[in-house]
Amino acid sequence: MEIIYFILVGIASGFFAGWLMKGKGAGLIINLLLGIVGAVIGGWLLDIFNISLGSGFVGQLLTATLGAVALIFVVNLLRGKK
């Protein structure tokens, strides 16, 4: 059940990250997949810098969205999008 929760948080964060990037994402489906991967990246980055954005659903969503935005930004750099 925990993996389903993690995937749902990742999908939601991918949606929000695409919205925050204002059309600079890679499309809805790819942004949702990037959100799932971004959730892992966001948790890893914040853990390295010993930063907490809160606990519970909101904290997890903020962490995952931050990771997804960072991942979309890097993907856009590699694809040559401005």
C-alpha cells in the first residue's frame, strides 16, 4: 500500500511541477513520470542538505515537487529547451 501512496504523491508532484514550469515540461505523461522519479530525487537532495519541508502529506508533496521541478529543469537543459 505504501508504494501506491508514493506513486500517487509522485504523480501529483509531477503535475504541479509541470504547472510551475509553465509549459517548459515535457508533456503531461512525461511530467507525471518525472514526478515519480523527482520524488526520490527531492528526498535525496533534501536529506543531503539536512532540510525538512515538513511532515505528512504536505511535506512529502513539497519535497517531491521540488525534486520534480529540478528534474524537469535538467531534462530541459539536456534537450536544449530554454
